[in-house]
Amino acid sequence: MDVLNGHILVVDDHQDIRDLVAGLLAKEGYRVSAAADGRQMRRQLIESSVDLVVLDLMLPGEDGLTLCRDLRATTNIPVVMLTAKGEEFDRVLGLEMGADDYLTKPFGGRELVARIRAVLRRTRSVPAGARGQTACVWRFDRWTFDTATRSLKSTNDALLSLSTAEFNLLKVFVERPQIVLTRDQLLDLTRGRESEFIDRSIDTRISRLRRKIEEDPQDPQILKTVWGDGYVFAAEVSRG
């Protein structure tokens, strides 16, 4: 699907903003739907396929952060969050809840379109893999990885603890074995992209994860580097 022909859902309780954004995106070739709150948003998501949600932070009832968290728990639809607040806390909190990008009001139409294009381009370039959101058990090499209990256990019953970043990264890899993933794709898939982030942050997380799952982290056989491209989870993975 061409990036310019996606279906965008605009969620904002102010009709003038909904109309403004919808008109702007329609002129750029997008199909646009609108919702005033979480209830209308969920109805739109049930009734049609949506490629991206433009989501206001301050909404009546369930706020944008709650809705963004729910979207992340049940779908892979990217989210661009709109906020009238410019404080770093609000920006970081929105990204931690799973937003792919944010824009502070008032914003320029060209910037909004550019950010939507960039998010769609990144997320659509990610290999589909296994995108299911339900918890399950994965087995690879000598490890059993349970996403429900967030546990990683070896064949000798040694139990390892995982940080949130390590858990998210390992989950991305076991769902997409034998697929080379770039740093940008890993940042997007682990919902870790912030404006201050740089590619090397992924390298640090990879190094930490290797120290836990590899027999020899200096000669990794499970999580391999593909020079110039990214990383690949080379182990055979089974589910169930």
C-alpha cells in the first residue's frame, strides 16, 4: 500500500481540530475517519481497518495515554500523539505508553504530515513476522521464555530476571527468528524511539541480552550481528 493512501483515524474531542486535521490529511491523499473519544475510537477500529491513529492526549473520560496503552496491548497500529503540553515528562510518558511519535499543539500542517509519513514508512518496513499480542511460551536453544510470567528459564531450571527493555527486545526477536532487523526497526518494535535516542542504544541492549542468553557473549550463536544491516535471531524457535 502506498504511504500516501493509508487510512488515518483522528481522535480529538475538539471538532475544529478534527475537521482541520481531517481536511489537511484528505488533501494529502489519505482516507480519514474521526472520533471524539475512546468509545468512538474503538467503534471505528472495529468497523474498518486503520493504518495510523492521531490521538489527542487530553480527552474526556479515558485520556490519550490510557487509550494509547490499550492500543499497544491489543494492536500494532502506530500512534502519533497530539498534546498541548510541552513538558519533557508528558512527551516521555506518551512514548513509554507506546506512542510512535508526538506533536505539540499548536503544530504546522506540513510537520504533522511529515511525521505521519515517517511513522508509516518505518512501521510498514518492519517484517510482519508473528505479531500476535497474546502471551505464550517460546523455546529456543536451551531456554524457555514465558511472556505471561516474563520469565526466562534454562534447561537446568536456572531462572533469569529480565529488565523491561530486555524483555521487549527478546520478545521481538523470538517472534521474528531468522529475519534481519535493522536498528531503526528494533527501536520501533520495542516502542523505544524518542527524539534523543541514537542507534547505539540498541547495541547496548543487545550486549546486555547476549550476556544472559549466550554461552559465550563474545562469540554469539543465538543473537548474531549482520554487519551493515542489523541483527538476526539465529536460533530455531518453537512456540507452545
